[in-house]
Amino acid sequence: MAEPPRAAPREIPHATVLSIAVPIILSNLTTPLIGIVDTAVLGQLEGAHHVGASIGAKSRGRFARSVLLSSLWAGIIAMTLGAALYTFGGHLIDRLSVDSGVREAARAVLPWAALMPVLGVAAYQLDGIYIGATRTADMRNMMLVGTAAFFAAWHILVPLIGNDGRWLSLLALNIVRTASLALRYPALVADASPIRTAGSPSARRAAR
């Protein structure tokens, strides 16, 4: 009995290939960069440890120094990595793909990828501060707020401007998360302030 004829393989549109390949390539570029920022700030500088120690010691000055130093280095590292990705990202794309269409599409959104560590570092830095202060509930709540902003931006922007809307949605997630965590920051400063007792000199000065 003769075998039934096999259906010809369906050709996958080039646009479909690009929509799959480009995000994977850019994720391979940006995810390690954000990880480097996170590790450098929280691991090498031990920002979370120093923040926690300063709050435990009720040392507002030590808390401020820990936040300032780690934030300074976080910003320097993030801007350096963003500039490096923008400058040398094209060479990395060429090593990750040989398809000319994928290379061209990835280069078109390379500026967005370079912005990710720069505009996302504040959120990661605040994560480290909140981890050190054991304020993980605030981190969870603000992540939920940021996630809601991400999906709202995606719903509005992607139909209007396509792939750029996806990148803007990711940036909106980090920006809203940064802003919402910053709103809770004064409570951390209060936790690091010395406790005033009724008979202490600071309490007497405050009562005047």
C-alpha cells in the first residue's frame, strides 16, 4: 500500500523568527549586566549588611554613609555597563547570531537594552537597602505595584508602537518600583534614628 503524500513543510515567516530571536539575544546581553550591577552593589560592597547593621545600631549617620556609598558605586557601574553595551553591543550581537535580519533588528533596539541597567539600577539598589532593613513586605508590595504598571503600559503602548512599547513597559516597571520604594524610604531613615527616651538630652531638646 502506497504511503500517503506528506505535506510540504510550512515556511515560517521571517518576522516570526525575528520576534523570537531578537528578545532572546537582547536578554542574553542585558540580564548578565543587571546581574553584575546587583552582585557588585550587594555582594562586593555588602550594602545590605551595612544597612542592617546601622539600623540595628540605631546609627543614622552610618545608615546614610552606607546608602550613599553603595548608591554611588551602583550608579557608576550601571552607567559604565550601559555605555559599554551601547558601544560594543553590535559586536556581541554579531557573535550571537549570523542571520542578517536578526542582527539588524537587534541593533535597532540596542539603545533600549543599554538603558535597562541605567534606569533599573535604582530599583535594584533599593532592593538591597530594603533587604538589609528586613523590609521584604514593602519590597513585595511595591513589586506588585510595579507589575501592575508594567501590564498597564503593555496594554496601552504595544498596540500603539509595537516592540518599543515592550521596552517602555519594562522601563515603566523599574521606574514605578523605584518611585514606590522611595516613598517608603523615610520610614527606613526613622528606623535608623536613635531612640529617644524621656530623660535623654535629645528628648529634652526636642521638647523645647
